[in-house]
Amino acid sequence: MKKERRAVQRRISVLAFFMLVAVGFIVCRYAWLQLVQGSSLSERMKAQVGQDYAIQSPRGAILDRNGRELAVSTMTKSLYIDPSHVDNPQEVAANLAPLIGQTEQDILDDIAVGGGFVWVKRRMEQSEYEAVRQLIKEKNYISCLNFRDEAKRYYPNDVLAANVLGFVGTDDKGLDGVEQALDALLKGEIKETYLTTDRQARPILDSIFSNRRRYMGDSCKTVELTIDSAIQFIVEQELDRAIAENNPKAITCVVMNPKTGEVLAMASRPSYNPNKFWDYNAEVWKNRAVSFIYEPGSTFKSVVAGAALQEKVVSPNQVFVDPGYVMVSGRRIQNWNGESFGTVTFTDVVKQSLNTGFAQVGLRLGAERLMSYARNFGFGEPTGIDLPGEESGILFKPEDMRDSDMATSAIGQSIAVTPLQLVTAVSAIANDGVLLKPHIVKSIRNADGSVYEERGKTEVRRVIDSATDKTLMGLLEQVVSSGGGAKAQVKGYRIAGKTGTAQKIREDGSGYMDGRYIASFCGFAPVEDPQLTVLVMIDDPSAGNFYGGQIAAPVAGRIFAQLFRYLHIEPSSDPFAGMEPAEEKKPRHRPAKPFTGVVPDGKVVVPDFTGKSLREAAGLAADKGLSFQSEGSGYAVGQSIELNTLVDKGTTITVYFEPG
């Protein structure tokens, strides 16, 4: 029994020894794997049972003021290849090329790059993705071909507001327009994550993966613009019509709410489709409303008139003698038609856009005041709108100005402005003399819908007094009602504005180009309660006519007419606005016996103006020593003082005109 007991104990001891050795070996092996090889084994396991994923949140949307989508992003699949795991490049290229619209050589070139990651095609169409996905499954290309999620930008309205919106390049980067200006806020975010997958690279925890794919970053904000897509469409439609009628090099239009500074529409032609921006010349991408400078011509006279009235160097009824041209510092400045209008009032100077009168006004204001008012109205510096590439324009330094510079600046030459600066300045006139900062972004919202920032009306400064502004508005209204801007009229509405025709400067700045002009009109309406300011600028029309009153004013008039209907703006409070005055209210000359006596010194006999043109009537009044005023356009049909009446020299006579 003792022998047997000792034998059993010996066997147990041997077994315990071997078990202890085995446990020691296991512990040592475990320690070796965990402490020595732990990191490398972990990485190997990770590569075998899972993948790194970059989950991207889509770029924020851009909406118009009514919530209509102007730019949106959707998640698409982008295909990449791992060249280090391609066993048969020729086979992969041959199978893949026809599915994604590339050549076999393109794919072979991608494989030849080497490494572990090369893009093959980014932002694939859904049909392409499905075809490649099926190929990977059938040919077991899972080790060398795979997809990543990327956002793709769409512009559902194609060309509409393209120059405002801009476009997005690779890596979700805004490259022009609002897309570029607000890229940091719009841009989506990329979140790196690791997912456990099966042998077919399918996520094991699919529900969690789905939630992660819907990740919304903090940067991908939604931007709401002040643009109204309906107004934008109306404007662009009229620009297309103007292109067909006048065949210009380019045309630009800006519509603004003068009481808030909101840009309701901003359009240029030629334009492009941002969905295929690469198909167009880079020059077409430019937003001419902010990045094009030009001599404003007579549209700038509205600012000069405001300055002159504010400084009391002129009054509406002040008399000017128009000889047809003036010489200033050896430079000849003449009227748009090269003719004399005789004795006229400042109202007529504005209404007929007489360069001779404004040259005199510029000299009376002087360099310091002229440039000071120009800068107060917002010229010579960027407006600060949320658009890239904004130009400052060009103004003189007062100390560098000669008399000829004052005279030419007063008629809108020798200086340069942007269309946005001009429409902002005219909006200040429509806004009781208060300049507002223009803005095109209405609000910005976070990805969860909460408000990040609201942008509204921002007053810059008062540029002229309210009383002065009302007088100026009256003068500008006459430009449209009976002056050079008559073709901008809309029956039943009171519209104020100013036309402009400026000769184009040579690109090298060495002078003006013969027969090359920029025609423009800038005005606001309704005068009694301005709600719209419209600028139309036509660059280098080639259809024969180049005057702003002939080709730009009609475009503005058509835009005004459609916007009045769209915005439900009631006709003007004056029930006779847009109607010809009643026939009996116009004084007509009555035949009188010829004056046969001796005309005393200081007296003059009133002549007969019937049938004469405006120029002829003004000249006749000047010859007789009478102060001349006009109402209407065309040919004289009546006069305020009967012919053959003996009156004092300098007496004011009003002559009434009607179209012939």
C-alpha cells in the first residue's frame, strides 16, 4: 500500500510539474505577445477585420430669400485603387475602363503611380457606382478597388445667378462667388473613423455605421441670400433680350432695395453653368457687378447735382447759358449732341444732361468738395459686400486736380466706379439721403437649423440733407418723365433716374476708343415710396445705337414694369402719372397784333416759338434775352407769354413741347 501511495504521489508530482511548466510557457507566451508584439499584432488584426473610413458631411446649402435652393450638395461615391494589391493591371483596366468612361491607359497610369491609394474617379454618377460595385463583387477586386463618400455640388437652376453663386472645385473648396467668400462656413467636415467589417468589407454594425454616415459637421452651415430667384429670373430674361437686340460685349444689372441695402438681383451676361464651369473661359466667371470698373458718364451727374444743391452753389431755377461747348484748361467739353441749348435752368441742365452746365457746376464745387461728396456717396472704396474680387474704383486726390479734372469728373469722366457702387449711391438718394451698406447675405444657419448670424440694414452715413434729397429726387424724376430717360417710363408709376453714355478707355489707358461706348441707366421707383433701385449697364453695344437713354433705359423700364407686378406695388399716388396733361391745361399762344412801336431799352418783344425744336427755341430765347424753361419734348406747341408781348429782358418764358 505504501509503495502504491508513493507511486501515485510521484505521478501527481510529475503531472503537476508538467502542468506548471505548461502554465509558465503560456504566461511567457502571453506576455511576449502582449508586451513585445502587441502593437504589431494589433495593427495586423485591425487591417484584417476592419477599415478606416473618412465620413464627410455635405456642404451647406445656399438658398434665396424665400428658401428656394440655389446650391445643394449630395453624397456620392468616389473610386480609388490600391496599386500594391493589383495582381493583373491589364485585366483590371480592361474591365473597369468602360464602366467609368475612361480609357484603359488612364487606369494603367493610375496603377503605375504605386503606393496604397490613388483616386480613379471622383464623385461618380449612381449608375457608374452600381456598375463598379457589381464588378468588384464578381471579380473579387475588394483588395484593390474601393469607394469613399464625397460631397458633390449641384446648382439646380443652372445659369441662374451663376456669377453670384460661383462654384466648388475638388476637395469641396469654393472657388468663386458666395461659395468662395463663405467657404469656411459652407464647407463640410470630414470625420475619420474605424469600422469592423466582414471578409467582404461590409460593416458588421451596420446600424451604427448608418448613423455615422449621417454625421453633420459644425461648419456646414446653410446660407440664405437676399437674392429673390424670381426677380433674378426676370432680370436675366431681360438681359438675354438686350443681348439679342444690341449685341454688346457684356451687360450687367443690379436690383437693390434702397431702404435696406439688400441686393435682390445681380446678373451679368455672358454667363456660365456652374455645374460645368470647366467648359467656360475664366473671364466669363467674373462677377462684373463688383469686379468691373468703368467711367460712369452722366449717371454720376446725379451725385454731382446732389452735392451742388447741398452746397447751395446752384438752385433748380438758376439760369445757365449753354454755348454748346466750353474750354477748360485747353480741353473742349461739349454736349452729347454737340449743340447749344441756349439759356436754360439747372433743372434743364439735369433733364437734358448738359455737359457744359455740369462742367460749370464742377468748377464751382471745387476739387475738395467734389471728391469729398464722391467718397461720401461710397465711391473710391469697396462696399464690403460678401463677394470676392471687389474693386475699389478710381477717384482723384483733390490736390492733384486741375480745372479740367474738376470739369470732367463732374460729367462722370476721368473717374472709375463699379456697378455696385453706383447703384448703392443712387439708392442713398432714394433713401432720403442716407447711404446704406449693400449686402447679399440675409442669414446663416447652423447644421441643426439654429440661427448662427442674421444680417440686416446697416447705415453708413447721411450724404445730403433730407430737404436737398427731395429736391434732387424731383429733378431726377423729370429726367424720366420728360428728359433723356423717357424710355424707362412705366405708365402709372413715378420713376426717377439718370442715363449715361461714356466713351470706353483704351486698355493701356492712353485715351478713348473711337466708337466704343458704355451705355447705362440707374433709377429708382416709385418716387413717393422707393422700393427698387435698378442699374442697367451695357458694355460696347454694336447694334448702331449707343446712347444710354436709347438702349439702357428701355431695358430698365421693362424690368421695372415686371417687378411692379411681381411685388404687387400699387401705381403711384398721382392719378395722372404717366398720362399726358390735359390739352386745355397747356397754354397756347394766341395771335396778337404785331408790335410796331419802338422797343424801349431793357425791353424785348416775345417771339413766336410754335413748331420749333427744343434747341431752336432755347436759341431764340437766348437771342432775345429771355430766360428759357421747357416742359415736355418734341416741338413747341405753346408758350406761357403771348407772342408780340413787350416784357423786360431776362423775363422767364416757359415753352411747352409735344412729340411731333
